[in-house]
Amino acid sequence: MTQEPTADRPRIDAYEKVLGRALYAADQPITGLLHAMTVPATIAKGRIEAIDATAAQKVPGVVRVFTYEDFSQIKTTPAARGAYGQPGKGHQPMTSPVVRHRGEAVALVVAETLEAAIEGAEAIKVRYASGPFSARMEDELASPEAEPDRQLSSGDAQAAFAAANHRIDVEYLHPQQHHNPIELISTTAAFEDGELRIYEGTQAASAFAGGLAGMMGMDPTRLRGVSPYTGGGFGQKNGIQEQSVLVASAAALLRRPVKLVMPRGQLFHTASYRPRSRHRIRLGADEQGRLLAGLYETVQQNSRYDGFACDHGANPPRMYGYRTWQGSDRIVRVDTQTPGHQRAPHEHPSSYATECAMDELAEAVGMDPVEFRLANDTQNDPITGKPFSSRHLAGCLMRGAEMFDWNRRRREPGALVADNGGLIGLGVACGSYKGSMTAAVTTLRLFASGRCEIATSGHEMGQGIRSVIAAELIEILDVDPTKLEIRIGDTGHAPQHITAGSWGTGSVAPAARSAAMKMREELSALTGAPLSEEPVHVQLARTRRLSLEVTVNTIPLGKDGQVIEQLRRGIPSTTGPEYPEFMAFSWIAHFAEVHVETSTGRVRVKRVVSVADCGRVMNRRTAESQVRGGVVWGIGAALREAGETDPRFGGVLNNDLAEYVVPVNADIGTIDVDFIGEPDFKLNMSGVKGLGEVAMVGAAAAVVNAVYNATGRRIRHLPIRIEDLL
Amino acid sequence: MSDAHDSKIFEVTRRQVLEVGTIVSMSGMLPAAAQAQGSVSQPTPENGATVRVSFQINGQPGAMEIDARASLLDMLRERLGLAGAKKGCDHGQCGACTVHIDGRRVASCLTLAAKVDGRTVTTIEGIGSADALHPMQQAFIDHDALQCGYCTPGQIMAAIACVKEGHASTPEDIREYMSGNICRCGAYVGIVAAIQQAAPQIERG
Ligand code: FES
Ligand code: FES
């Protein structure tokens, strides 16, 4: 099999983006558009007793005020909100007078202009009967589930732990976090050409046909989800949003197109988020530093009414050669909106807890943290005993240590001092993310003119998926990238999968590649001879055909043709990490250098080095960017981000970008990235594993471990702030 | 843009607002899709108290009667069909809506449309074209200073201003003076490198 070395090409859609021409959902030019604004609930739980819309209706330009009485026909089905592929009862705001979380919409004002809609929304008066609630898992009415979501074990970990020479028993707390993609979540619904088009920045355009149609009692084939560009998703846009069906229903009732751009302050209460979690970890090692036992118990918040499993225990036992393991993950129900997948949803918090614990254990054993990890490397999964499809974590650690000049690290905290007197700390941590794939339907059309069109499954949200598609077509067909049209994120062109879980590249690369190979076969059948070195379109032109089209369904390893039907219906169906013959993961090692000002406690991350094993690298330039982005997220998690829930009112207090602090340019120093670049052909014909999420896994732990190395302080909650270090 | 000779200011009434859209669209600044569909965002009636504003936008004269509550961002996006400037917060906290007024960068979400009366506004649509990218646009491509691209128009407008303000001589300065523009995708390393590449070209120009 050929192995293309990492190509370095400009991101194929960069031109559109720098020219400001890429049209995101709320940018679509639509004639006769009406504007909507939501009225958020000011209680966390209870019932609406009365809504007074008199004043709102008098605002000039207000066309209509909708309340639950207008939307009681909306059905809430298990698949309704996507429910992240998990069973859930679901709760759709504005279908009854019941309020189940603070900030959910209780009225929708539609007007001729945005200004009128906002004024109208502000004029709505709502009387509530509020009930008792708890919005945090520490609070009185929070309800722990009786049964754990997951329990993984191998051997007698309790006994092995008790007998270990070196033991640590620590608890780490991870806060609630909010994705905050810069594109505000929005919905525009318009009847065009006999179908209802939903323009929404999403990672799941098919969820509209699959979920929204059911909610509205519509024929799914008459609903089209359109999201060619998504302005960042990070998992927050992987299902139907709370407002989607409300806007669609308003457009249907008014017979006019309606647009709603959700205010960011409301999104902290209506969109998903990373739930708060607690992690108790016990690790035991022998005198030589061999890991004898890992015991890992986690709890995580969830809403009262949806499935979002606690899954922290999935990856940590796969990181090292644990002789024994015991894990359990449990959820606690509270009165908030449903949390969801946020970049490396469980892998990030669990890597934070367990990789910091590894640093603590290395210290206890008296080993260098890199040496300690290398000494416990494994090529087999300790839980199932299966081999990994590929694992170059040791290579990541060794290459990273060299690039980072890890040898300058001193075991003694605070031993390295900068010129300005600041304390220098160096830290390391590792991460993994499952190697997943999903089905795709691809249509490739080659024109004798040289033009080439491809329509396939997948969404572009910054990861560079168009560049991946282009790379495969260029490699197999040598098409001209300037004559290439890539249609994705639109159910009008191809069925769309939920693009998440780092399976985008692993699914779209084989899809594009196999379509390109089929094109060569068909073309050669048409010409009646093996293809020559001439450009394919010239060979096609010689057959006197204007164009040639092929369609390919790609079915991921371990699945059958049923997945195509599921894909068409918007039902998620993915593989991994466990396959019949092996376990598949991407791997990464991060090294962080922090400087801590002794007088202020301020932490600066001067440099990060990250080396990833993600299989074949499709585009070196976009891949490096993706890793840097993941590292920025790790830095944000380590030092900045936390949603502060107010236990008295059940809302997020810091619900804007001034108070929910994310990294800005001045927070970020040097980030050097490298790749192992070994293709994993066991997983797919393109040799790719995922990258978008593994990029973040372990990054926060590397920063926290560096802070320890600088200050000697083990801070076991995030984010680490100035007050923790004074 | 090269239409500086066309200095006629069109005074229009509410009924004529559509003409403003037409003028703007002929200048080639609209997103390609808008032109293709021939559906420049239809003007909706202005509902509240209105004010009359006339301005230069991307080298073209324009004028309209607009809701006194409207922000410059909503004027650009919802009335003029210039969707390059993005809404990321509507509170002056993210920088996605950055445009230039009389050459200075502003958060257009925090600027009332009424304030641009008599001013010159430049948006991402007005700094370069597909055939002749602005050096900053080219530098963003060269250094992959973007991912999802949503913050990018604001970053580029802020970056050009950052150079013109004289705040692009060191990486530290660039980081500091570009910190009003959040990139959640985390393209900061590329953004700093892009500005370092483009700064000398812009200063020379
Ligand atoms: S939209 Fe104006 S600063 Fe965020
Ligand atoms: S490129 Fe996505 S927010 Fe900057």
C-alpha cells in the first residue's frame, strides 16, 4: 500500500475564509427573513402560571409571540434531540408549562427586525410557580444513580493495591466547562423549493431529518439540513438544539423564513456543556516502579431527563501495563440542561486526574516521570488482553523529550529559576483517544473539462475535513485542487453523519480514497485499457463522455450494510475502540514549560511540545494547527475555564466571554508539534486514526504537573488560579 | 477597492433602501452566493425610531434610514448583505465583528449604526479580492492562522489595524494587542506568525 509522506498544502477552504466569503448558517441571504428572540426562564424548576405578552405585541414590528400553547403539538421522542445516541426521556422547552432548567425558552418573539424582536422579548412578563431544585451535584436534592454506568476490571486490584510498596490515594475535581465556539448557535428555517431547510451551524445536519421531522410530524425527506461551514463545534453542535424545533415550527406557522441567533448568555443555559466531575484515584507500584494496581472511581453530573453516560473509566486503564485494575463511573442527577460531549469529553478530565496521579506516583517511587511511563509501556490492552492496532506512545515520549530538552528538568521543585526570578517548572503527561469510524456515502463526478465534484458525509468545523478529502483525490486522481468542488454538511447532497469523536478523518479519507479508486476502475473499463500517465480527465475526454460518476458506500470495519440505512436516518453508528482483533487508539505526549511569578502567583505557559501518533498525517499544516488548538484548550482547562453555577438560582453566573475566561493570544506561547506519522492500515485503507480530540488529552495534566515542578504545590482542582499559588 | 472616483452620495428614503443594496452588490463586495442567487438581503421595514446615515463603505457611497437601536454589525449583516463581519458575542468581548471606521478598528456590535454617519467603514469584503489578496489575508493562509474561520475576518481586520498602530514590532506586542480577538479554535501561534510576515509589507505599502 502506498504511503504518502505528510503533505503540506494550504487549507483548501482558506481562501473563502480569509475573504469573508464562507457562508455560515446565520450568513445565508434569505429573502423576507423574520428575526426571532427567545425569552429565557428565570427559575430553575417549576411551572409557568401566566405569560403576559400584551406589551410585547404592541412593539412596532413584532409579528407574533409564541408560547408553549402554540407548540404543544411538538412531540418529544427519544431521538428528538439526538440525545447523543443514548436513550433519554428528553425534554423540549416550550411544549408544556413545565420548566426543567434555568434559562430554557419560555417564549419566542418573531419580528420584522432583530431590534424589534429583542425589544419584544424584553417586554414579555412571565409568572412562575417555582419548585425546589439542586443545580450542583454537591447540593441537597442532587440524586446519585444507584448503578454505575460502567465498571471495568481485571484481576484483584484491591489486594494488589494493599500489597504495593508505593501507593497514592488522591481525589481530583474537574469543573463544569462550556464549549463557546465563536459562532453563536443559531437556527434559520425556510421553506424553499418545497422543502423545509434548516440552516444551522451543526456537526449533525442529518439530525434534522432524523429528529426534527419526527418532532414536527413531517416527512423526513422534506427536511434538509444545511451546514457547509460550522464556526467551531467542539461537540456542542452534535445534535438538535433546544431552539431548533421552535424556530422551524414558527417558520411553518408563519409561512415565512425565521432566523434566531441565540445570545451567548442564554447558550450557557440551553446548549450542552462539560459536566462537573470528581475523580478518586488509587495507584500502587513496586520498588522498580511497575504499576501493580489502579483503582479509579468517578462521578459526573447529568440532567434529570437525558442519557449522557459517565465514561471517564474507558481510557485510563489502556494507557499503561497495569497488572490489575478496577474502575467505576457513576452519574448524579441535577436540575440543569443536559450536559454533553465537549472536546475529549471524558478523556480530558480522566487524563487530567490520572496523569497528574501518575506524576505523584513517579515522585513517590523516585523515578523521572518520562522514565516511569516508559517503564510501564504496553502493546496490549490490560482489560481485554487484545493488542493495540498501533501504539507509538513510547516514541512520542522519547521524541518529545528530545525536542523539549526534558533533561534540564530537576526533580526538586523550584530548582530552575528564570532571569526575572520566576520559577520554571517542566511537566509531562500523555493521552489517548479511541480510533473510531463511521459510514459514508460518496458521489464523485469527474468532468472531461477537468472539473471534479465530490459530495460526501462529514462537516467542516475547522478540523480541515475538505483538505483531507482533497488530499486523497489529489493522490489517487491527481485532480487540480482549483477545479475541485467539495459538498459536505448538507443532506441535500449526501447523507450526513454526526461529525464528532475524531472519526471525521478516519471516515472521510477512506470514503474519498475508495471513490477515487473506483473512478479509476470505471474509467479504465470505459477506455478498455489500463489508465496511462495522462491526466484522468483527458483520458475521459477521449471517450467522448462529458462526465463520469461513481457512488461508493463505505462501511467501517466490523459493521455491515445496515449502517448506511442508519446514516440515512440520522442515527449515529460508529465503531471503536474495540475491534474483533485489536483495540485502536491515537496517542500523544505533551511537555509543558511554565513560569510562575513568585510575587503574584501568575502562571505563564512559555512552551509546549506535543508529539502525536495519529496514524498517517493527511495534511501536515492543518494537523499541526489541530494539535495546537487542542493544546490551547488544555491550557484553558488548566488555568482559565470554569462555569460557576449559582446554587441559589441554578444558573451559570459567568455566562459571557468576559467572565467565562478562555485563552487569548497573550496567554499562548510557543507550541511545537510533531507526528510519528506511521500509518495504521489495520484500521482503514487510508491508514488514519483520529487527531482532533487526542490533541487535547493530557495537555492540561502536563501544565498542572509543570506547576508542581515549579512550586511544589499539588493543586487537585481546575483551573489553577492565582489564589491557589499565593 | 478602486472606486474612489465615484464620490456621489446617494440620499435614499426607506422605499429606496433596496437601491443601496443594489449599489453595494454591483461593487462586487457581496459574498459570491448572494450574487449568484441575486437575493441581496431584502430590506425589512425599519420599525422603531429611525435615523438617516450616509457613509462610505468599502470605497462605495451609501445611505439609509435605519432603526436608531441598530448596531453597525446588524446594519452590515442584516441590511447591507455584508456578512463577513461575524457575531460572536454582541457584547464587545470576542472581536469577531471587528471592522474599521476611518481606519481605526472598532467592535461593530458595540457601535451604533447611527454613529457611522459621515464616516468611512471598511470591512473584510473591502480589503482584497480573490485575485489580489491583501498581504494579511495571504499571510493568514500561509501560516494556517485559522481553523473554522469564524473569527478570521475579525482577526484580519484587527491584525491590519495592529500593524498600522505600530503594535506589531515584537511577538509580545502582537500577542498583547491581538488579545481582544478570541480564537476558540486556538490558531494564535499562526496568527502571530502571519502578522509578523505581513507587517513589513503593510508598513512599506
Ligand atoms: S460580536 Fe462584537 S465583540 Fe463579539
Ligand atoms: S478559527 Fe475558529 S474561532 Fe478562530
